Amino acid sequence: MPASLAPKTSAQAFALLGFLFTVSLSSNHVSFFYAQLSALQVLIKDEEGARQSLRLYFNGKFQEQIVQNGEQVWISEKLLT
């Protein structure tokens, strides 16, 4: 990335991070949230924060997304309603 774009990109990344923490997540959007969060953390060079975010996701909500028979419960529930 050209050096002239770096400050603007960082400012936008910080603004988006702030926004991400203000939105309410439905269960089936949790994976997108953590993907965006960790990508932005890497962009602003917060690698430890990105690791923590991914660890939180994979040790938490990810465990609830796919049940033992392979079904994605949150998707099934959304399709049935």
C-alpha cells in the first residue's frame, strides 16, 4: 500500500472497529463479525488482538454452529421461520 494511503486506511479501520462493537449480532452473523474484526485487527497491526478474537470465536460460538450430525442449526432455524 502506498505510504500516502496508510493513515487514511488506518483511520477507516479504527472507525469500522468502533462501529463493529456497536452493532447487535444475530447468531448467523457471528462468523462474519469475527472474520471482519480479526482482519481489521491485523490491518492495524494488532496481531495479538486478532489472535484473541479468533480464539474467542473458535472456542465459543463456533462450537455451537455445527452440531454432531453436521447440521448448521442457526441456518436451519432461519430457513424454518
